[in-house]
Amino acid sequence: MEHQIPPSPPHVLIFPLPLQGPIKCMLKLAELLCISGDIDVTFLNTQHNHRRLLQYTAVESRFSAYPQFRFQTVSDGLPDDHPRSTDRLGDLLKGLWTVTHPNFKEMLSSGSFDRPVTCVIADGALTFALDVAEEVGIPLIYFETISPCGLWTYFCVQKLIDAGEIPFQGDDLDAPIQSVPGMEDFLRRRDLPSFCRTTDLNDPIIQLAMGECRQVPRSRGLILNTFEELDRPVLSHLRSLCPNLYPVGPLHTHLVKKTRLEIESTPPQRASSDSLWQEDKSCITWLDKQPLRSVIYISIGSLAMMTMEQLVEFWHGLVNSGVQFLWVRRPNSIVGEDLAGQIEELLEATKERGCLVSWAPQEEVLAHPAIGGFLTHSGWNSTLESLMEGVPMVCWPYFVDQHVNSRFVSEVWKIGIDMKDTCDRVVIEKMIKDLMDVKGDEFRQSMDWLSKFARESLSVGGSSVCNLNRLIEDIRAMKV
Ligand code: UDX
């Protein structure tokens, strides 16, 4: 009797941009694909980030539950001792294009993976990934880890240039913007992605964003970390250019849910945080001692930086507000770290008023009952995490999509206050007080409503679950 060889399972290669936010949500997607049971997954990390991930998280033991999962690494082109800080982001981009790109091409074309790759899922910013995948004949799906509202403004950059809206004529940042369909009623110059403030249209970041928008519609589909009910109008605009959208988020909540389902008999547990820095969990013990909704959490994410002058304004604003705080001061997040000694002195003086850590278990912090507000840089992951935990925000965006996100937080979703382009102690004090006293309840109501939709989208038959299932089916149907 002839034995039939079973068909080999599909094999997805996941390739994140080597930054904290993208790695975190793409690992979550990787885990969801593993949970589907019959998809092999390889996660391609840069060597540098992989070392950090292994050092600071339990990611290896978590993924050891999935025999079909592998990590593989590639060089980011930078020496080990390079700081890879935001002010040197240009070096990272250069390394990615000059070293990672040819390595990725070599890996994909020479079959250096232990099984043939049947589908690539790459971060939308990795524009070269589509060219390589096309050359070797492997279908590619992009994953835009930035916000959909931010992405839509990226798509409109050419339109903005054609209409003469960028580069800006004059310096009125409050001038309304008319060339982003769907946002005419509330978008101002200052709400556009930070790179639109350039006077030089050849600036590498604006060129990268425009390149991304040329590549993404050519891929097999586009995964987004959102849910239909949050971003419906923007998704409908994006669908006009990328008809095959997979809004599967909020991914971090998806996984908590999956984990809960899987370990029904034990108490709910938070998914691993996948941090590239050592989490200081002592802040949770500190939070346990604080009254309900009494603490403001301050974090500017993994890339944003502030000057010493800005830090001093934040400090005065906070102290004058009288509100207790939990402040994340990420290493290398202050421009001119040589002033670090002074910073420590300043912060030491407020020790009794708050808790200072260099990296927090953010999802756990936002879920803590003592947290009443979040002063954030409006990164997309942070925005979704805050929304899902019902924590109102004061937004201080730093760059890229964050300026659009903070406008949506204040004007569209009405779940926080936008403080962009301001760093003044009086304003900070007032906004923190407003958030913690008067406006918090109003914002929490809007968030209750939105997070209810999010939870529905993650339940059986919900939009994000259906989109994830469709993505899984489409991956299963792909052949090299
Ligand atoms: C980058 C971009 O800047 C952002 O605009 C884009 O939307 C995604 O990528 P980043 O600075 O990494 O953002 O911010 P964010 O997207 O919010 O991701 C930061 C992640 O780090 C969050 O998931 C947050 O939970 C985590 N974090 C942050 C911690 O776990 N601990 C901390 O102390 C701070």
C-alpha cells in the first residue's frame, strides 16, 4: 500500500522593525499564529535585540510551548557597542538598508531556514522586504505597527505636497489641513506626522514614509493593530488603497484572552511584556499602597527623548499638581546625559511624592487600580494599552504618527488631553489636575464604550477574531 506524504504546514517568516513597539506586537501576532496549531512560525530578530529579549524576558520559555516556533537572527549592521538611541536612528536605518537587506535576501533565496518559507509578514517600514520577497517568489503581507490614523496621513503626504500644504508656508502651526480626506474638520499642521514639518522634501524620513506608501498597496494584504469599531472611517479610506486589510487588534488584549482561555483553572494572567529593558517590578508594590486612581503614570515609550529643560518643566508641573506619580526614566532618554547627576538630585528631592523606575511593566501598571492617568508620548501600543484599561491620557507626542494619535485621543475618541508642542510647568500642572479631577470621569466613559467594542471584537464572531481567522486561512492557502 502506498503511503501518502502529508503536505508540509505553511511557514510564516515574521520580520519586525528592530524597535520595542513593533517587536512587542509582532511577537503577539506570532503567538496567535502558533496557537492556530498548524502554522510554522520563524521570528527574525536582529542579533542585538534578540540578546536583550533573552536577557530581560521569559520569551524563550513562553515560546517553548510551541514546537513549530523558531527564532532566527540577522545583523542590524551596527557594532555591539553602538547606543542605538533615537538621536542615532539614522545609523540604524543605514544599517538596515546596507547590511540587513542583503542578508535577508541571502537568507530567503538560499533557503537558510529549516523549512521553506511560504509567507513573509514584515513591518511596513521595511520597504525592501517586498522587493526581496517578490524576487524569490514568496507572498508578503505587511504589518503596519503604527496607528491607522497615522498611516492614513502618511498616504496623504503626496497629496499634501501637491496641494502646497507641505512644506508649511509661514509658521502658524494651528492652520487647518484640508488634504487628508476624513480629517478636514479637526486636523491642523501641528497634528500631521512630525516629518511633515520639514522644509526639505528629500529628508530621509519623509522619503521613507512615502516609499512605505508605494510598497504597502503592492503586498498581499495589510495587518493593523486596531479593531474595526475604533477606526472605521480611517479603515474605509485605507481600504480604497489596500483592499485586503486585516484589523486584528488590540493584539495585547487578544493574547490575555487566549491565555485566560487556555489556563481556565488558574487566575487570569497578563501576557509576557516582551521588554527590551529590565522591568522594575518594585513599582507594583509601591502602587499597591496608593489609593484608588490617585497616581499619574509618566512614560515616553522606547524612543522619545526630552531635554533637561523639558524634564525640569515636567518636574515642576508634577510637583505643583500635588498628584502622586510613577515616572519611567528610560536610560538614554535625556538629551545630554552628562547632566544625569543633576537629574538624579532633582528627582531624589521628590522621592516621597512618587516612584521612579528605569523601565516599568507597563501593561500591569496601567491595569493597576491606583493609576488614574497616563502622561504619554502617544505611541500606538501605549495608546491602545491605556484605552483598554480605561486610563485617560495627557498626550505629549514626540514624533512620527504620535502627533496624529494625540489629536485623535483628544478630538475624535475624547479620551484625553493633547499637550503637544507645549512643555510648560503651568500647563502641565493644570492638565494633570484636570485629568485627575474634573475630566477623568468623562474620558473614562468614552473609554468604557470603546473598550466594550474592543472586547466584542475579540469574542467569538467579533471583527478582530474574524479578521485573524481570515488571515490564518489566507496563510494556509499560500504556496511558494
Ligand atoms: C514606536 C513609535 O514611536 C510609535 O509612534 C509607533 O506608534 C510604534 O512604535 P514606542 O516608543 O515604542 O513607539 O511606543 P509604543 O508604541 O507605545 O510602544 C512602547 C511599548 O513599550 C508599549 O507596549 C509599552 O507597554 C512598553 N513599555 C513602555 C514598557 O513595557 N515599559 C515602559 O516602561 C515603557
